[in-house]
Amino acid sequence: MRTLQQPVFILCVALFAINQLLEWRGVYLQPINFYLDDLLCMPVVLTIVLAGERLYFGDNGFILPVKYVAVAVVLFSLWFEVVLPLFSATYTSDILDVLFYSLGAILFLATINRPLMQSGRHYK
């Protein structure tokens, strides 16, 4: 599926994997360690959602509406920054995480959430 071949998506997945591998090996690059996953979350998750939508509807011209992206940021923020910290000491609430979810959403909207090309032209 061409949606999952977007260079920015591949870069985000690669950076996430590298960051996780470094953390697994006990290497923590501060402050990258704190916020990189939050920044990459929205481009990765929303690209997978976009790919699913395009596959289901058979429409490579489909893009996620901005309000869907905003709802995703709000839901992730509420879940990871409000709900989970209430139930587990493993999770901590950090308002900067919300900023990085938002920046990741902007990155997704600006670079990935575009109609795919067909025969040298954009879908309408």
C-alpha cells in the first residue's frame, strides 16, 4: 500500500524503532528520550488510520479531515496524560506531551495527509 510508503511515515517509524532500541539498551538521550515518541505518535498512528480508510473505501484520494486529526490529539492527550496517570504510577502527566502530540499532528497534516498521485496527477 502506497500510503505506508510515504517517506515521512517511514522516517517516523525508523526514528521510533531506533529510539526504542536505544532505550532497550539503556541509552537515554535527554530530552529526546522524553518527547520523541510523543512527536512521532500522531504521524505513525494517523498514517495507519489513513491507509486503512483508503484501503476500505478504495480511494487513494481520501485525506483525513482536520477535525478527525484534532480529535485524535485530544483522545491521546486525555488517555495518556489524564486517565492513565490516575491508575498507574508508571505514567506521568506532562503538558509538553500534548504539545508534541499536536506538533506531530501538524507534521502529519503538512506532509502525509495528501491525496496520492495517479498517473502524474493528484486525485480530486
